[in-house]
Amino acid sequence: MTDVIIVGAGPTGLMLAAELRLAGVHPLVLERKPQRRDTPKAGGLGGQILELLRYRGLLDRFQAACTDPVPPPVFPYGGVHVDLTKLPETPMHALPLPQQSLERVLDDYAAELGLDVRRGHEVTAVSQDDSAVTVDVRGPDGAYQLTARYLVGCDGARSRVRDWAGIGFPGVTYPEVNRLAQVTLPDTVTVLGNGDLDVPGSGTVSAGFTRTDGGLFGLGSSPDSRRVSLYTIEDETAEYDDDVPMTVEELQDSLHRVLGVRLPVGEAHRLSRFTFKARQAERYRQGRVLVAGDAAHLFPATGVAINAGMLDAVNLAWKLAADLNGRAPAGLLDTYHDERHLAGARTMLHTRAQVALRRGHDPAAEALRAVFQELLSDEQPLRRMGALIAGADIRYPMPGADPHPLAGAFAPDLALHTDQGATSVAELMRAARPVLLDLAGRPELRQVAQEWDGRVDVHTAKTDERPADALLIRPDAHIAWAAPLDAPAETAAQALREALTGWFGQPSKG
């Protein structure tokens, strides 16, 4: 029997498999397609997943695979722009990396970890009982059957795993088609100093967003002045096959319908077409079947799906591994739904707000966009909006009557000073293990943590302006518990013991 079968070798499935392997589990990944997808889909990574990858020591791999210049932190939001360049430090970053390249990096990482990824193996049926999940598979050499203790559907928007498990997927599909392209402009088109385009025979095409009777047009520049991003939204009800790539001709026809201009383009670096849906699974777990990524949620905006899906994977992996290793406290695996459904609802909130901003065409809608843009001229709302888009504002609910303000939040990357030299919180999280970080020389807390020796790493360090006397950090880099400054020894030790037991099970010794 296999411990975990993951259906789908996209970014979510591969990230989940890698995180499980770091936790000592040997998952099996089954992917229907015989090769990686060639059709452009997502255009890069953005938001909190970049911080998580940095904490794992993996971000350099993705940056090395990125051949496009990293754009300034100015992000489209419902037909307006969120310009984070005005902040001294932006809460939202993006890394332009086509999904094919992203999956190639994850594939190489999977190979290093010795993961079993079987491409061309399609799951055709799923059933479960109280002890196992059974899957029927059709592979290159014929049909076969497997059993596993758990099955995770990372098989996308049309997830058959979700359907087999009987998990509802309510929501709406918006009657619009979005087309996004990154193209090089021919020499006949002049790029003006303000980013506008001078098109021979057609006049000026304005940068930013332009609304017409035909739809919405977006034009964005890059550090390479000859390469631009083009974006159209048209109300359509046509169904498109995601496996049939968009062509330059289709893009130009859409531009003409929206702008009334035949905009010449040169080499296409990215062409993608998509519809917007707002759907979220009613539950992320049904017995021994779980869902993650697009199988769990679809958001009506660009730039958020991969961030949310890969963070689902990181949240789920350590909990699933604890259950498989027999160390999970009661209810731990259910917190995957509790936490990530909450995060998904938060993402749904701001992406649905984008729908309201971009789809309105009357004077009231124009007024709404103007007021929204005006609010973002102030630092505090701009900072808050950046964190919302990035998913950096998520704070998971923690047990207890009065948890520390840091509990449930992503651990800040404190600069640390130890007897062995300088380090940081990010470096402590590379092994994807729980960490107790003593920042105030609290031997009674370290003594409690020793009862979980081998399962929780204990570190003592100093930092400037410590936010707490100690931090208990989960493998997903979220803070499970924090000791208030100068908390009484007995009170702090008891609270730490309860937190350790509640998240990591009974002590190994004591």
C-alpha cells in the first residue's frame, strides 16, 4: 500500500510531493498527460509563495530559470493599477516565469528528492473506505489498481477526484474571455516616453486600461521598451479548449474588436486565454480524499491561483505526514480545511472585488474606480492592499482564549545572532521542521521542548527588538505559539506544553 497518491503533476501536486518527501513520506504522483503542458497557462509566481520558497532555500532556482526582466511592483487590479513602487518596501513581489519553466524547476527538484512521478497514467476511478483509498489507473502498459492511505486531488479545475469524492464546488462562471500576451513590437510602432504607443494609420494607443464598447484593453510596458503586455476582456459565452493554444491572429482579432485598431505585433513570448470563475470546494477533505489548488478553488482574477495552490500544498504536507507517522494529535488533518478554506475565502473576497471594479460600465462604476484609485494614493491603504493581493495578511485562527498577536501569522524573517554566528528565521525553516526559537534565554521553555526531542528543533538566539520571548514555528513557517515578553516561567512553560501537544502530539519522552 502506498502512503499518499497525488493526482496531478502541476505546481500544486509537485510542491505537495516535495514537501511530503521532506517530511519523510514517499508519495506517488500520477499525471494523466504524458508530458509537461506546452500551452502557456500561468505566467509566473507572485505573493507569499515566493517568501515560502525563500525560506526553503529554493527561490534561487526559480530566479535562475527566469529569463524575463522582473517588472516593477505595479499590479493590475480590476481595471485599475495598484502601484506599490510608492512604498519603501513592497509587500507583494512577482517573478515572471511561464508555467512550463516553473514545472521544469519543480520536476528537477522532484528528481533530486527521488520522487516517483508517473506521467501518462490516468486515474479512471476512485473509491474509499475507513482504512484506504483504491484507484483504478490506465497507464502506457495497460490498466492497474493501487491502494493508498490517502489520495490528494491536485487535478485542476475539472477535478474528477473532487467529483468522485462527492465534494461540492459551488460558484459562478463569468461570461467573459480574457486574452493575455507578451509580445515584441515591430519597428513600425513607436513607444512614447509615457508608455503610449504610436501606431501608423491608427494614432495613439494609451498605456494602462482603456474601456470601449467592445470591452477592456490593457497595455503595460516592461524594462525592455520593445516588449509589452497586452490584455483584452470581452463578454463572450464561447467555450474554448484549454489545450488549444491561442494564436497571434486570435489576439489581433480581439484587439481589433476591443480597440477598433489593427495593432501590429512581432514575436509572441506568451499567449494565453482564460475565463474567470469564482468557485470554492465546500470542503477540502472527504474521508481519506483531499483536494488542493484549482481542484479546491478558482478565483476570478489573474496572478493568484498558483500562489494559493502551492501554499495549500505546504499547509497540507506536514499535517498529512504527521498523521501517516502516527504522531498527529486528534483533528490535526482537519485543520487543513479550516485554515486553507479560510485563506481561499480571503482570496475570493479580493478577486470578487476585482470583478465589481472591472465589469461596471456606467458612471457609478467609473466613480467607484476613481475613488478606489484615490484611496491607493495613501500609504496605509496601499500597504494593506498589497498584503491582501500577496496573501501575506493571512492569520490562521489559533486555539486558546487570548493568543499572542503573532500566533497564526507567517513567521517574520528575523535576523538572528547565535553562538555559531549570524543566521535568520528563513534559514531555520529550510528543513521544513517545527522550530522552537528561544529569543530571551528561557531555559524552562527549552526544557519543555526537549520532551519532543527529534521532532522539534530548538534554537537559542538574540535579535534586535524581539517581538516575543520565544516562537514555536510550524513546518509551514506559521507561528503556532509565542511567549509574551517577560511572561512568568511557569505560565509560559505550561502554555508551550499545551501548544506542542496540540500541534505535534504527545511528547516523545518526559
